[in-house]
Amino acid sequence: MSQTQPIAPPSQPTKPIPTVDERLRKTSLLTEAMRRPELGALAGLALVIIFFLFTANSSMFTLSGAMTILAPASQLGILAIAAALLMIGGEFDLSIGSMIAFAGLVFAAFLVDAHWPLSLAIVATLAFACVVGAINGQLVIQTRLPSFIVTLAFLFILRGLTLVGLKFATGGSTQLRGVDEVVQDGLVKSLFSGVAFQGFFSWLASQNLVEKFDNGLPKVSGVPVSIIWFIGFAIVATWILLRTRIGNWIYAAGGDANAARNSGVPVNRVKTGLFMLTASAAALVAILTVLDAGSTDARRGVQKEFEAIIAAVIGGCLLTGGYGSAIGAFVGAIIFGVVSIGLTYTTFDSDWFQVFLGAMLLIAVLFNNYIRRKVTGER
Amino acid sequence: MSDTQGNERPPIIDVRNIVKHFGPVIALSGVSLSVRGGEVHCLLGDNGAGKSTLIKTLAGVHRPTSGQYLVDGDPVSFSSPRAALDAGIATVYQDLAMIPLMSITRNFFMGREPLVGIAPFRRIDFQSAHEVTREEMRRIGIDVRDPHQAVGTLSGGERQCVAIARAVYFGAKVLILDEPTSALGVAQTSMVLKYIHLVRQNGLGVIFITHNVRHAYAAGDRFTVLNRGKTLGTYAKAEIPMDDLQNLMAGGKELQQLSGELGGTI
């Protein structure tokens, strides 16, 4: 970075600038909060929690209730955070739902048919997902087609390949079983399946701090690892977006790819990397679910691409790119979990979930547009 | 066709007989132009005169079909806009410079973020970035309460000034300004013109593309008029009155007549 002499107007002598501008106080806390993309999602979460406080069975608000909600929310959340980063970068990936099924097939085949050790199968599955993501990204960049169309094609291609591949591997079935039998217990397995902090929860139970069964075991034996992955991914993604150069490039690529290119941002590399990230997130979810269930199924991940995009939008991502947050997608996924699971704690028919989903999406989009106008001063 | 007298500095950019063809289309057929440090060289021409092709050639977007392109006396051939930027030739495009949804600081350092920390935890040094941004904005005279605020909240003139300040801060020797005033109101135009003047005083060369003769005359030292891919001539400010410049650009007497009928408002 080369810097030349600064430009100073001759009439104005320069005086030292205090590091904290005293005029900053004029910005009210509300304006400051409005600038955060996740504000709407947090407000939405507060609303749905209040709703269920009044309508749901009180067992929803226990530790085991929270785990029941967070377990599905965490899998969706891993996808939603990756989808949010890609949306901020200005693209969509509709193939992630099918990618879950396809990566699940590849992973299970590595384990059951190729008899690979678990660690190698995981690395190979993630590498494989990166290749698929890179193909998606390169197709979008080279053809300049909308990513919507390119990844819609892959939604069908990957789903079809999964069905064909599963039938080929199993001789006609759309399920591949037997993962449990070939996977050895160990550190690698405990990172991707089961629950964490079991000792801590037993201790809590022994101290009578959490609910326990009559035999003294805690009702919640630990935190499912998918929740840990979800929280960890949200933290890392937020840090990358807000604090690193890559994060700045993601915002720039989605905000205005041409302006970013003119300033020397490697837009194509950033976008390809983001497609690789969404595919890898789908593969991670596939690994988690296959190890949990002990099998893979061709129907895994159906409609997950839409749920992930909806969670990202509820979290404050603009459909046009350049704006949004990973924390927002994190909260969006939790809202999803609270409502889908929460309805089963109420007397409402749980099919109201879809109605709620559409309404929430509509409100979020309107709210996001309003916020964007506020932020940019558009009229 | 003559050069300014009394300016002894060698030109930073010197292009001679630049020709650019796009297939059968001859966009430029032998254009020559030079700009020295501390000089504002206005490039005038109506739509389709070849201004855009010329600046894109200078900026490294296009490669000339033939002709010489010298920077500091050495022939160059830029493979990309980035290469031109590294050689100190910065182009500020009218509406492709800033990203409205991003903060002023993020825009200012886009593509050249200052980093701190070691490898896996390397991050943008926002403290110094904010300080530099605030300081540079203060020099231009933009009241930035908070460098976190989105560029979209700035006016068009302020955005142009931020884009220029960014190019200057990162070591540009020559600024190519693509119609920086064409979308602006009067007060904002004067703000940008004032800033261009300031940049010149600091020894940078400026190529100022416009089709507004008044703006050109207010800011420029020399004027080159393009028409149909050819240079109609380069004039020092002392050599040509504004009306003649206008006529040269319009390429005929008709406009002068029309301008007279409209009370000199064109």
C-alpha cells in the first residue's frame, strides 16, 4: 500500500483529530440499532416467543424443550448462515437441499461400500462438496446466467443423481443403511454425532440444577453436537463478515460487482468461494444427519434450500445482495425452529406452520426494504 | 494546436496516435493527449466522440490497436485496470465508484484493506481505517459524523469527492475523472470542481472528461476536443475563449445560433 502526501486545503490548517469524534453522540441508540441487519430478526424472535408464552404448554420453555427446538433449528441454521453469506455476495444457491442428499449418499458410500475410515470419508465428502460448489460458481460466472437458474438446474441434477446412485449402490433401494455398523466410536465420531458436555449435565443433575429422571440421570443428557456446530459457525461467519478483508469483499461483490472490480476486489474468486461454502455446509449437515440416523435417504434435505433462504431473509438479508448478517440468519433459523416445534406444544394444528412461514417471509422482506431505504437515504 | 507555455514539467501520461478498433468499428483513429503533474486537462466531446473508449484505453480496460502509450516517458501496455492503478493511473467512474450499502470506511479501503494480526486471525485494522477516513473526509470538507454511515447517505457530489480522495490517498499520479459533474446540481458541482482544483495544486495530473464546457472552463488548464474518434485540437485556456470551445465541440455554427436564441443557456 503506497500512500502519497495527503491533500490539505491551504486555507485550513490541519489540527489533530481526536480518536473519538464528539459528534458521535448525536447518533441515537435507535439509529445505531436500525443499522444492524439482524434487528428485525431479533424483534421477530421476541414476538414469537411472547406468542408461545401465552399459547403453548409450559413444557416448551424447559431445557429439554429448548433442545427439542434447537436441534432441527441448528441443521437449518448451518445452511442458512452459508446461504446468507452467499446472498450477501449477491447470489443464490438452490441446490443445497439436493446437495444434502447427494453428499449423504457419497459419504455413506465411502463408509459402507469403500470401507474408508470415518475421518477420511468426512474429508473426502467435504472436498467433493467443494468441487460441486466450484462447478456451480464457475458456471454462474462464466455463463453470466442468474445463479437462480444455474443452481435450480443442479437442484434437479443432484436429486436425480442421488436416486440413481442409491439404487445402483443398494440394488434398487432409495436408502443406504449400515453406517452404524462400520463407524468406530472415537474422537472423530463424537465431533459429528451424539451430544456434548454429558459430564457437565450429569453434574448439573447431581446438584439438582436441571430436571432429572427418577434414577438420577438428567433429562437432557447433553447438547447435540449439531447445536455446537451451529453456534460455532455463526460466530466464525460473523467475525469473517464484519472484521476481515474477505468479509469486506463479500459485501462489495454483492453490493456492486462492477464497482468492486474497479477497486481491485477479486469478485469471481469471492463468489466461487461462497458457492463452495454453501455446498460444504450442505455436506456438513449430511454428515451430521447420516451419522445420527445411521443411514442415508434420497429424500433428505427436500425444500431445505428454500427454508435456508427464508431464514436468511428473515435474518435481514436483502434479495438483491450486499446487505445482511450471519447473526440474522442464526436468529432466523431459531425462529423457524421455535415455530415449527412450538406449534406442537399448542392446541393449534401444526400445519399452520406453512401459513406462518409465508407471512413471516413477506413481513421480513417489506421490513428489510424499509430498513435499506433508511440506511442508504433512498427515497 | 499548441502546448501551454511556461509549464516545464514532463508529461506523466503521453499518448500518441492511439487507434482503437472494435471489429469493423473504428472508435479512435489517431488520438494524441498528454497530461502533466499539476494540470487539469479537459477532454471534451459530444456523445459518441470516443471519450469513453479513450479513457478506458488509458485506464487499462482496452488495449490500443496501435499507437504509443507512455507513462513517465516509458512505453506501457496495461493488462488490466489493476495494472494501470498500480502504475498510479486511477479512474473514477461516474456511478461505478462507490457501493451505497457499505460504510464510508469500507468503501474507502475496498480492495486495499489495512490488516492487523497474524494469519488465521488477520483482520481489518478498523481503528486506523476509521481514523484515516475521518481525517480525509474532513480535508475535503465533508461532515462525516460517523465513518460507519453508509455511502448511500452522502450526496452525489460527496460520493465523487470520496472516490477522488480515495484515489489520491492510495498514491494516484494521474486521476481520470469520467463525467464527475454530469449528474450533479450546482452546489455539488462547485464542490467537486473545488476539490479538483485542490488535487491539482498538490501536483497530480487530472484528465477531466465532460461535455459541459462551463465546467471544463472552470476547472481546466488545457482542453482537447474529440469528435468522431479524432482530436480536433488541444488548446491552452489562454488561447481559446469559452464560446469558441463550445462551437468546436458542437462542430458547427448551428449550435451557436441556437445557443443565441436560447439566451446562451446551453
